[in-house]
Amino acid sequence: MTAVPAMGPTTGQASFYEVIERRRDVRAEFTGERLPDDVLTRILGAAHRAPSVGMSQPWDFVVVESDETRQAFRDHVTLERDLFRDSLPSERRETFDRIKIEGICESSVGIVVTYDETRGGQHVLGRHTIADTGLYSTCLAIQNLWLAATAEGLGMGWVSFYREDFLRDLLGIPAGIRPIAWLCVGHVSHLETVPDLERHGWRSRRPLDEAIHRERWRA
Ligand SMILES: Cc1cc2nc3c(=O)[nH]c(=O)nc-3n(C[C@H](O)[C@H](O)[C@H](O)COP(=O)(O)O)c2cc1C
């Protein structure tokens, strides 16, 4: 069994670890059904409750429903996909050809998450040694969104095959604010149980034991 059915309206009862287990990066399983406003507000609320360095909350969310905007973005992503494909050695190219990398037009909605490094002023508590902590905070908001969407029985896919300037221009995002992710969010027919990249032979997951180091780094 490689797929689990989309969760129904009783999703609030799904346990935390079950949600983590079910979460998948979704590209091909979107149905395109409209997302009710209250659900959208709930998952954005979950994202907005993420921890952030110095409580800076450096993120914003641009919700994109327009077909025209989504098609323009999809066309740009297709070009970038082709560039990446052309950079691959032939055997990797064959594997990559089997992999869908986005569901921009098929999803219910696009959510672009941005990062504003000026949010919180000049003295962001906890950021003076590590500038990237603002970026980390934004990624935590994305992960909250991903898990909340999964708990709602939805799917989400992260698209990063784009040039930041293109997306900034497309959505009128001010200079200096970075678009961190285009997230495809929406109703799904089902969720796969194995990541697409693994199913298509691109890369496998590492065992947990390999990732754990005790006391000191183990080579
Ligand atoms: C920062 C980031 C960028 C990603 N960009 C893409 C992307 O452009 N296209 C895509 O298909 N998946 C993208 N993914 C999804 C990963 O491929 C996916 O998380 C990974 O293969 C593991 O699969 P799973 O999320 O289903 O467990 C991205 C994930 C992250 C965290």
C-alpha cells in the first residue's frame, strides 16, 4: 500500500505524530476543489503562531488564486525545470524526467511566504550572532502551515524552482523582501505514503540512526 486516503472532516482528532507521518510534499494529487475561507484562515493562523527570533514574525503570506498569475508562474518554473534538467548527467536526467515538481495550477490556492529582514527593527533579540535566524523563523511558519494543512486533510507542495526577482515582480513584492516559497495548497485525492523522490528512484531517506550523533560528531 503506497497511498493513504485523504482525511475527512474528523481530522481534528488525528494525532500529532500521525499528522507528521502523513505529511507529504504533494504535486500530482490535487483535485483543485475550492478551499473554504475558514480553512484557509485556520492554516494561515497556524503558520502565524510559529516561533520567531526576537518575536520578529518576519513572514507575510500572499494568497494567489488568479489562474493568470498561476499560469505565468508555472511557465517560469517550467523553464527553470528545463535548465536544471539540462544540467544533469544523462542517467539522472532519465530519472528526473519521471518526477513532477509542482502542482501550481492544479492546487486550490498558491501561498507565497515572504521574509522581511527589517521586521523587528535593528536590534532583533537573538539574531546578532546568526543573521539566518530570521530565515529559520520563516521556515518554521512554513512547516506549521504544512502540518496544519495535513491535519485539515489537505495537501501541500513546496516549489523552489524559481528566480526570486521573477516572483517579486509577478506579485509586486517590494525590493528587499524575499519570497521564500511558493506553496501549492489544496484538496487532494489521497496522500502517498512514500515521498515522490524515493518512489521514482531519485533519492532515499536516511535511517534515523545515521542522523543521530551522541556527545560529539561521529564521521
Ligand atoms: C526548501 C524546500 C524546497 C523544495 N522545493 C521543491 C520543489 O521545487 N519541487 C518539488 O517537487 N519539491 C520540493 N520540495 C519537496 C521535497 O522534494 C520533499 O520534501 C522531499 O522529497 C521529501 O518528501 P516529503 O516531503 O513528501 O516527505 C522542497 C522541499 C523543501 C524543504
